[in-house]
Amino acid sequence: MSVFLGMKAVIPTMKAAKQGSIINISSINGLVGGAIGYTDSKFAVRGMTKAAALECAPHGIRVNSIHPGVIATPMIMQGDTKDAVEAFAKTIPMRRVAQPEEVSGMVLFLASDDSSYSTGSEFVVDGGLTAQ
């Protein structure tokens, strides 16, 4: 719901400016299966992103989504979960989890004019996990 409401709030201002970049954060579970409830919400972000991209493109507004894999955040890199995350990292083609800055770098790219011809696209930050 937050992705929908966020886009609804900013699109009128971006239309008036005749430009803008909306960056929705999903998950690799928006591309591949996973737990019901979480996965369906991430697929919804993907669908809303594509629909908004088509609707907003004529107004100079780009809409893309980022699909992170496992990110080394304090939530998962603590106590009882840290060992499990480090073991899982060995199954990722790049043999590590991402740092938060690797996701924020993608956000900055999509917010910049360097991505001026990208809209309705999915940008994956997962170290090759979904390529397997």
C-alpha cells in the first residue's frame, strides 16, 4: 500500500514539473518465489512500477524498481542470525551479502540523469543469486 500511496502523492507534482524519477524498493522475492504474504507484496511492487512507468512516461517521469537480495543490515547481522546469514552467503555466486551502500548506489544512479532512458525496469542487487 505504501508504494501505491507514495506514487499517488508525488506524481501530480512531477507531472507539473514534466520530469521525475520514482524508485520503488521491492526484493528478489518480487522476481522469484518465496513465502506467501511477503512474495505477493513484492510482486505487487513490480507490477505497480511497470503500470506507473507506462502511464507516467509521456509526462517525463521514470519509474523503476530495485530488487535487493541479502543485505548486511543490523537486523540480520546480529546474534543468532549472523551465523546463518554468513553460511547462506557461501551459496551466493559472489560469495558475500551486499552492503547497504550497494543498494543506495543503485538508488542514486536511478535518481540521476545517467538513467534518463530507463523506465519500467527492474534493477537487481543480489550478487548473482537470481541468475542461478
